[in-house]
Amino acid sequence: MHRTLARLSKKHGPILFLEFGSRPVLVVSSPSAVEECFTKNDIIFANRPRILAGKHLGYDYSTLVWAPYGDHWRNLRRMASLEILSSNRIQKYAGIRMDEVRSLILRLYKITSKNGDDQFHVVEMKSLFFELILNVIMRMIAGKRYYGEKEGELEEERKFKEVVTETLELSGVRNNVDYIPALKWVGVNKVEKKQAILQRRRDELIQNLIEERKKSISNSSSEERNRTIIDVLLALQENNPEYYTNVMIRGMVQVLITAGTETSAATMEWALTLLLNNPKTLVKAQEEIDMVVGTNRLMDETDIDKLPYLGGIINETFRMCPITPLLIPHESSEECTVGGFRIPRGTMLLVNIWAMHNDPALWEDPTIFKPERFVGPKTENNNGLILPFGAGRRKCPGERMAMRSIPLVLGCLIQCFEWERIGEEMVDMSEGKGLTMPKAKPLVAKCRPRSAMMNLLSQI
Ligand code: HEM
């Protein structure tokens, strides 16, 4: 949809007013129009549209992602920013992230060195990225990780993976009944049925997680009790059970798992894909890490700010492959103007960041992967405006966490291994469907340990 809307914008201009069935829709795709929406009109557009995904997958529009702008959303947002995703808490969980990265590296090292040769081995990266991020989030939320060794663990991990993927597929803005409600009465609405079934599965999984955590903290010390995000939410519930209901806690946990896993994992997958298709950038990134970190220790989060080229790779990935190309839809709560046009109350806003990030009027050679654009001073044709996390009041509250995990994982993989495509041809860049823009085909790559890192790898 972001590509179709970009084509329309190219023909008719960066501010489009469309009608999707009975729903008025504003599509913006220029920096000035976006700025107008998120500065002058920020409060007006801080609402979310009441689409069926919000009803069935957002506990009747009551979760952080789907709640309308108002006191309840403000309170959830404050709770997320201060108690859950604050810089303090994110810092507190740095050890978990490092631990999981070590596990991934060890896993790859075992796969690639099992025959004692120095040949390349083929690895499927999509699941490895997802499992890593799921483990990070699960350890933060519930103090639990999936080793895939214990009976039932693989099964639970598979279920979480399935519900996250399905949630993002069923949360998109392409459900016809959201625009032509009458379809509901003629029995065309299969999506709504699927959403309701999915919600029952998600609910059960999350409630089990909460019950497990309750059991494990009932006999533990007070220090242990404040360890995970579920503990924090349960403590709030103890003080104010009427407001912090079980539904609210389940909603918050669901939002964190859905919004925090696939987004980061898919960005890592796109980044590695772009590096494999542009091997010279991979070499440059490796040289930078060797110079700053060396080969005697593993890169860690304190190195991130000293690695501008790695930062450029991540920004360039966000530019070319923003994982939420239309952000999450917003809605106007009153009439306003954008670019001089009157926008009625109740208009759905789609911000086509993909179109903006790939616009030849804003970027030199937008189809070329050039991490250098984000290194050093900004130039006229490189105005640096990328909005992968959105803007304004509803901007992503997980940005800090994502910007710790993604460079760490990618940096360590580049530091420890050599990477190649599985064949001569470029890795396929087709996009899948849903609220996010995943890679259509899971990334398969060839890798082997770098000889300069063998010593360190053998000690992990
Ligand atoms: C690469 C990683 C990520 C990207 C690109 C991303 C992007 C976004 C975007 C574009 C939005 C919508 C902004 C808007 O409505 O205009 C959003 C919302 C949100 N994100 Fe993220 N996100 C990422 C990671 C995370 C993580 C790690 C978490 C938490 C663990 C998270 C939690 C949320 C939540 C709760 C919202 C809803 C905020 C609201 O409606 O008030 N995200 N994200």
C-alpha cells in the first residue's frame, strides 16, 4: 500500500485526501506536511482510528497502541515511559541484551565450526533474530527465556512467534470492513473472526505468563520482586486494583511483545540483507569495529556511540526499509488545516514515511545503499529527515531500547563472522504484508567465524 500511495502522491502531490469506502483518509508524504501534522496539529492527530484491529486486538481500544488520546492514554504512556521503557530500566537490562547476543554468537559458532573446517555454512537468520529479541523481551517482561531444551518450551516459543506474526498481519489498514461496514452484515468479514480467535489465543498465553510470574515471586525477596515488568505492573495493581485491572496488565504485556519483537528483528534482517547485497559496506563496518573495539573483546553497548559507520548502516536501513512504512494510523479529533487544505474531523491520517525516505527530490540516489549519508555533516541533498519511529505525541516509546539492541546485535555479528550471499544473485528484497513491512522471504545467508576472532570465539 505504501508503494501504491507513493505513486499516487507523485502524480497528485504530497497531500492526498482520499476516501476509503466511507472513511476519509489523509495521506501525507513531504517533510513540511508531516511537520504540520505533528507540530501545529499534533494534539488533533494524536487520536487513533476505531478500526477493528483496535477493538479485537486492543481490548476495545484500551491499550497503549489503540487508546484514543485522553487521560487513559496519557496515563498508560506515562507508565510506559517512566516505569517500563525509561533509560534507567533499559540500562538495567543491558546485561540481558549482551547475554542473548553472546548466546546467538555461540550458537552460530557451534553451527559453523562443527566440522572443524573453515568453510562457510548456510544459516536462516530471520528466526535467529526473532528468537533473540523474543528472549530479550521475555526476560524483561517475565524473567523467562526459551532455551528450546525443556519440554514444552519450543512449543510456547512457537506460539508466541505465531501470535506476533498474525497480530501484525491482522492489524494492517487493509481490512475492507473498516471502510465498508455493511460488508459485515453480508458475511464477508473473515478478518474480524480471525482477529477475535487470535485475541483469545494471545490472552491465554499472556495470562499464563502472568500466573507463572506470580507463582515464582510469591516466595522471593522484595528485591527479586521488582525485577521484571510484570512485577512492576502487579505492584501498581496492588496499590490501585480498580484502575490497574488484569485486562490492563495483559494489554500492556501484549503491546510490548507485539510492538517490540518483530519491529527490531525485521530491521536487523533488512540491515543484514542490505549489507550482503553491498559487500563493500560490510568490509567498511568490520574495519571500523576492528579499529574501535579490536579483536580481543566482544563489542558492547558502550561502543555504539563510537561507531558512526555502524550507526549510518542502521539509519540507512531505516531509510530504505522502514518497518512501519505508513506509521500506525492516526485520526483527527477536530477539523484542522494541512498545507492550506481543510481536513474534517474523523479523518484517518497515514504518514507515508517510505515515500519520503525514498523520494529522489530529498535524497541523492535513493535506491542506493549509502550509509555514508548519515556520517558527518548534513548536506543539501541529504537532509537527514527519517522518521522510522514516527513523531509527535504518539512517537514510539521503545526507540531507546531498539537503538540499543539493533546496533549491538548487528555490530557483534559483523565483528565475529564473515558473511556472504548464498549465491551469485542478490538477496531478494520483496516486502511482505501487514502493519509492518517484513521481508517476504526469510533471509538465508552464508557465514563463518573470522580467523582474527577464533581465539575470542572459542572462549565464549
Ligand atoms: C526497530 C524498532 C521499532 C520501530 C521502527 C518502531 C516504530 C514505531 C512506530 C512508527 C510507531 C507509531 C508511531 C505513530 O503512531 O506515529 C510505534 C509505536 C509504538 N511502539 Fe515502536 N518501534 C520499534 C520498537 C519498539 C519497541 C522495542 C517497543 C517496546 C518494547 C515499542 C513500543 C511501541 C509502542 C507501545 C507504540 C505505541 C505508542 C502509542 O500509540 O502511544 N516499539 N513504534
